Amino acid sequence: MSKRRATLFRRLRTKHRKQAMIVGVVGYTAESWAEVKATATDPQCFEESFEKWKEVALSARREFQRSGVQAVEYQIEPQVFADWCAQHQQQNDSKSRAEFVSEKLSAAYNQSA
């Protein structure tokens, strides 16, 4: 590999490292957590209590930060999520919750860009 090409690769890697990686994470209030869990097809994926979920979510966000990833929380509103599921012919499961949050945050970030 030529020296010039090696330098280009190094610059691209450096540029990639400088760009912030952003991930969306699901957020709840105590009420919305209970409502979404009650209608979920996979309630076993939820922690046994909202307080435990909050602990796990905070720990996960800290891990993202330590690894250089910005975790952006999106609060799910149960009725808006249920409407989205119906519109997209999705069930209330972990995959759909993640897809919903990703879609909403992508739209928000694309509008502000």
C-alpha cells in the first residue's frame, strides 16, 4: 500500500472516530411503563418493576457513554405507540419498541439537521 493511501485511510478512521455515534433508547414514566408492559406480547422482557427498569436503563446509558456512544432517550407515549403499531401492522414487542424509537429519533434529528 502506498504511503499516500495509508494516510488517507488514517484520516478516514480519525474522522469516523470524531463523529458521535447516537443510539436511541426507550424511555418511560412509571405509568407508561406499566401500560406498555400490560399490552406487550413479550412482558417477560420487562424488569419486575419500574424502579428496576430505571436502574437497568441508567446503567445501560452509562455503558454507552463510556464507550463513546451518545444514548438519546425517547419517551414512549402508550397511545401514540399503539397507533404506530396498528399503522405498521406490528405487535407491541421489543423489536417494535426499538424500531418505533429509532424512527421517531431519526425524524427528529433529520428535521434539526
